[in-house]
Amino acid sequence: MSIPAATLEDVFFEGDFSLCDTLKSGQIFHWERIEIDGVAGFAGCIGEGPPAFVCQDESGLVRTCDGDLARVSRYFGLDHSAASVRAAFPDKDAILDEAIAFCPGIRVARQPLWECLATFITSSLKQVAQIRAMSIKLRSRFGERHELGGSEFFTYPTPAAIAAAGESALRECGLGYRAKSLHLAATVIASGEFDLAAVEAETSLARAREQLLTLHGVGDKIANCALLFGAGHWDAFPIDVWIERILRDLYRKRLKGARLQAWAERHFGPHAGYAQQYLFHFARKTL
């Protein structure tokens, strides 16, 4: 498939946006850097649909294929008001201010909840490159194939496809012990025993998290990641080793577990998840 530059359309958004920083901020793992008819950009499947192509020039202008404007804008959170998000942050937080200044263009993406949940189930104790490799392998073996610009792209496999594959086949994708958790989660969702749509519709962060925690292999961090990046709960604040380190060393918090979680959600407010993304990217790149 060839996409001449003349068919690209501008994506309008309010505030800062960095396509590269958003794709490298630990929330999305499957997009590929490609070039189509001399235009360099990134491409990836959005949900169960075909791949989209997105590029950004040095001026910050974002362009995408004709017909992809709405889904690209929503997927990358470009319909968010960056100013409104930051206005809800705590006053006089110099640490967060420094993190925002380091990576002001990060947006919280809206991924399909199943895809997001499944990806983070496989992320336990893995680095970003390893999570990406597992995601790509699962997609290529059990997802739906598409082609764009001469390259292959695959959707994330559905719960039914993962359930039918079986644990052994998932282990062949490099998941190790995570294969059991992914298979069990996919099986109960595919069977209808667990209503993922109800989780997505739940407005209470605590109740949505409580439901996800009933799934095998899902702890607080995975549940919060799924709710932030897949269910639009901007108040979710995932805590991993990087975030715990920054809260301990820079915010001087010696709390643990649920107490640290409660402090972070209260301190950073209704857009705590956005604060987490600024802090996470800042910590990984500078500490």
C-alpha cells in the first residue's frame, strides 16, 4: 500500500505533544518506525482495526492518513486539553514541574482495555524491549494480519484467540510463567465469566481496580496500568520500581503499599496518571 504525502492530513490538538516521547513512555509497545513515499513516521494497529500511519515534523505538526484523524486523535489523547490536565496538579511541586519540563509532550493514550491489560500481564519483571518482543510475537502468531507501506502489522489477539491457543503455545512466545496468567485471564473473559466491559464502564477507580484484582496474575500495578492506559481512569497511579524510587528519593516518602498508593492519588489529584507518566519518563531517562 502506498500513501503519498499529498494524502496526509493535519491533526489539530491543544498544547504540547511529542509522538516519539509518547510511544517510548512505557505505555505502548507495538508501533513501528517506517517510511512511506519519503515520509518518515510510525505505524501500528489501533485496536482491532487496520494500522494507522502517523508522523510529526520538527515544528510539531502531526499528520496522519486520510480517514484516520478521529481515531488517531483519540488514541493518542490529542483531544485532551494539556492545560486543563496540568491545572489540576498540586501547586508548588517543583519535582513534577521539572519532570513536565523534561517531557512536556507526553500524552496518555487510550488503548483497548483487553489489549492493555494483557500486555501488562506479560510485563511483570520485564524491560520495555522484552515486553515489546512478547507483544509482537503474540500479535504475529494469533492476531489478524494487515499490510501498510509494504510492512506487516498485526492486531492484538482477542481473549478467545488467546484462550484457544493454550498455555504451552503462549510459553513459546517467550512469556514464561506469565503464560498461565494471560491464558487464565483470557479464558474467563472469553467465556463471559468476567465482564471486562463492566470494568471499563465503572467510574470508581477503587471498584474498577478491585474487579481487575480478581484476575489471576493481576496485582495493583498491572490493574492501575490497565485502568490508566486502557479505561480512561486518569486518576490511576501505577507504582513500579521507578516511581517508588522517585517518591522515596525526591518526595522523601517512606510509605509502602496501599499507604503510598493512597498518598500519591491524593497528592497528584484527578489527573494523577498524567503526573505518573511525566515522572516515569523523567526518572527512566535521568536518574
